[in-house]
Amino acid sequence: MLPRRSLIFFAGLFASLCFTANGEPLRIVVAGDGRAEYQWNLKRSCDQDGINQTVTRAIVGAVLDEKAAILLWTGDMANVDNAELGTFRKRLGIWRGIMEPLYANKTKVWPVRGNHEVYRYPNPKNYDGELMLDANSVWREVFSGRYALPNNGPESETDLSFYSVEGSALIIGLDQYGGADQEPLPRKHSVNQPWLDQVLQQNKKPFIFVYGHEQAFMTGGRHADDDTLAADAVARNSFWQSLVNAGAIYFCGHDHFYDRMSVTRKWADSPRAIFQITAGTAGAPGYGAGPYSDSTFWKLERAAHFENVWGYVLVEVDGDKATITFKAASASNCGGTGQLVFKPKDQIVCDPSGCKAAPIQAP
């Protein structure tokens, strides 16, 4: 007969396994690009303090309604369009305040930086922006204490890049503006690849979700190759190959629409398709899209695309299946005069062998 202490251990282990198998799915919401319009463009009634507060608040409500455990934000929370000292800290704090119902609910809120968390844009003739020298320190100050992000990134990117293992899922948040206190940026439009490789190697999971701000492959919107990870094609190819090897899905924003891109090798022995899901639909001014850029090594196919919508992506991990759904509302309702109703627009279902499109069920 086993000792009583061993019996207690195995009973606890069994209970834990049963809870994992029979409990609720892991629910994750992915959203990003909730910044306001530039001050010199057409004013929008939903914009205040550099943030589209109507849509950002609606997404907070959706996270609660979806009973999501985690919100992943892919950057561009607030637009800093003046040169006044303290504006960035103030607006980042306001965004964090809008998230307060999630923090109070013990929902994990894990943003990564977009270009609007690194540059200010006070000049309508300079869309390259001006580097905010305090970008790193303000970010770390705002997201500290009870608002802290996972503290396991590379030494140079504490609180900027990070990862977390959540059951059968590995989640990796990537900063793409390393060295933002230097000019020119030594790693602008790229990721810390050695660190990413190490995380992927040491944390093999059936489902791997990687997210950052910029697209690995331009999506035909406002941001061309030189303003995405494709600006350094060699580094981008290494990045994407690491996702292929891991069987990961990549979420991003930067362009203000929804676009699901299927990426495979151009030759016949290409492994399964890996998806880049762009969902810059949290309230920033909408963009239109043209064709994709050509790629030497990769075959890019547009699997789904929606413009002029506000929305978010819901990821549900249940056992050996992950369902990924884009939910959207019309972008015409910006003034807060009516409630945003998010409805499913696109869906894929994934298992360890890959992902397939799934029909949208009528509500």
C-alpha cells in the first residue's frame, strides 16, 4: 500500500488532470491599433486623449463577455501627436485605466509596443515620427506593480518581450523596436531572434501563438515592405522559418483592417501553411488594401480580408483543438450613440496537424 502522503499527491494530480480535461477552454482575445486619428485630420467623436475610447472600451466589454483569461494587445494604444513632455505617460496611463475592469477581474492584460509607443507624431509632414527618448522608461513605469507584464524576456528587453505557458499553449509577445533609446535603432523592424529560438526550443507546445505589432509580410495597406519586418528580408525569413518549424500562428496589427494571410514555401515540399493574422481593428482610422508584395521564397495568399470594421480575434483552446474567430462591428458607429455588436466574420479551426477554414455559424 502506498504511504498516505503519496496517495494525497496522486489524488491531487488526478484532480488536476480531470480539471484540465473537463474545465473551460482557454480563451484569449487579440486586439490592437486603438489609437486616435491625427489632430490635423478629420475629428472623430470617439477619439479622446489620443485613444479611440469608444472602441477600446467596447473591446474591454467583449473580453469580459467572452470570459477571456488573457487580452493580447498588438500595439498602438495611443497617438502622441504633440511634443509636450508627459503626454506619452499620461495617455498610456489613460489606456491602462480603460483596462481597469479587466485588471479587477484578474484578466491578464499583455500589450506589446507599436510604433506609437516609440515615436511621437507632431508634424503632418513627417510620418516617420520623432523618437521618444523616454519610451522604454515610461513603458516600464506604467506597466509595473499590479499591471506588470511577464518578467522573462531577454535582459535588454525586460517588460518589452516576454512569454507564458498557458496549459497546452505557448504565448510569446515580441517587441520589434529594440534599442529605442538609441538612434538609429539597431533592431528596428526585427525581433530578438536568438531569444525567440531559445523560447521555442525550450517550450514545445501543441499551440503556439506569437504576436507583435508589425507584419512579417506586408498586407497591401499603408505600410510597405520597408515599414514592416520585411525591411530586413534575411532576418524576416529567419523569423518566419522559426514559426514554420514550431507550427506557430502570428498575430499583428499596424495596418488598420483584418487580413488573414496563408504563407507557404514556393516549392512543392513546402510544409503546412502558417497564418499571419493582421487585426489592427481596435479603433484606429481604417485603411484600404491593395495586392501583396511578391516574395522570393514565400507564397502569399489572401485567405480572408475585411475593411471598415472594428473588432478583435477570439482564440479558444479546448483540448487538442484551437478555434480562432474574428468578430467585428461596422466602423460607422464611432460616436458611442449605439452599442457595438461584434459578430463572427472569419474562423479557422486548428489542431496539431494544421489549420483549416471553418464556416461561420449564423447567430
